Amino acid sequence: MAKFGRRWAWVAVLVLGVALYMLVLATLVDTRNINFIPALIMLGSSIAPATFLTFAQGRSGHWQVPGSVIAAAAFFGGIIGVVAAGWLEYDTLRSLGVLPMLFVGLIEETAKLVAPVLILLFWWRHRSASNGLVIGVASGAGFAALETMGYAFTALVQSQGNLGDVEQTLLVRGLTAPAAHLSWTGLTAGALFALAAAPSARRVIVFGATFVAAVALHACWDTFASQIAYVVVGLVSLGWVLLQMHLYRRADSRARIAGPPMAG
């Protein structure tokens, strides 16, 4: 029962989140009280990232990453990532005049790794690929939620209070978040923690290739602004991170079965 609860906790998060969102939306529409708009934006931007994060945690084995670590990764990953990416992108824009999408991907993927790197340094004893993937997903979730809040607020202002535009922004970005920021940061953080757990030339190459691929996927996502491109990039990103979850979970299971090496 405990294993079943872990694996399907994401459904409860999704159902509860949507129910709360609809409750706030109905209250806002009925009362026309604009004080409910911040709650609507906060819930709408957080439901999908929280759901996928719970899914990743439940599929990683045995809730190996404590809630406090996940909360820290999401909070600081979001704040540090958004602020660092904002400043770096602004400075690059001023120096280059035109900001290529490749630089946007490079800057944001690097910024989102700051929190996982700090957690790795302070939580060195628990460095495993599955832990890194969950922590990376948490960092990406915080970043995606804050970024979506910004886009939703911008849509509200530019549309002069049109609630439909805000809902559309929240829906589109919510549906695409797991296949974008959460997957990319989860993949790179997982490869980083795997490298820290067992350093080798092969794992250095794997981490470098994973990071480059995440930047490339991010750049493609930003450059080819079409539904077909979003579907292709999203399927590649989501399929890749789901595969890594499965492989990391199998590796953890084999390690637990093997146990610690016996003394000679």
C-alpha cells in the first residue's frame, strides 16, 4: 500500500490542485474581486510542476529525497534561476544587441543548475543519479512556476484585465512545463549527481552531452515557435526523462539487492 501510495500520489496532487484552482476561479468570477487574481495565478502556475515533481519523486524508488530538500531545491532553484537568468540575459542583450535563442538556453539551463550544485555540495553523502534527477526536477519546477507567474501577470496587464488571456497562458504553460524546464534540469542534474557518485571519463562525457542536449532542446523550443515543434521537442524531452527515471530506479534496486560489499 505504501508503494502504491507513492506511485500514485501525483494523481491526488493534480486533482486537489485543479479543484482548488476551479474554486478560486469560480469565486473570482462570481464576486469580481480582483484580490483573488494572485491566488489564481499562483495555483495555475504551480499545479503542473508540483504534479510532475510528485510523479518523479514517487518513481524514484523510496521517497529518497526528503521534503525539505525538495522544497529548498524548488524555492532556491526558482529564485536563483529566474534572477540569474534575467540578469545574464539582460547583460547579453545589451552587449550583443540581439539575443540568440541559443544563449537563452545556455543561460537558463546553467542558472537552473545552481541550486542542485549547492545541494550536492551540502548533501554529498546522498549523491545518486535518482536523487539528482528529482532535485533537478524540483529546481526546474520552481523556475517554471515563477516564469509562468510572470507571463500570466504580463498577459493580465497587456490585455487590460482580460481573464481569458490569463487562463490561456496558465493552461498552455502548465501543460508544457513538464516537457520543458522540469525535464531538462532533471536530466542534467541526474547526470551531474551520477558523475559525483562515481567519477569517470565516461560520466564526464555523459554529463557534458546531456547538458549540451538540454541547451539544444531549449533553443529549439524557443526558436521554432510552432505546435509541431513543441510536440516533437516535448515528446523527446519527456520520453528521455521518463527513460532515465526507469534506468535510475533499476540501478538503485540492484544496488539495494547487492548490499554493501563484504569484508575480505
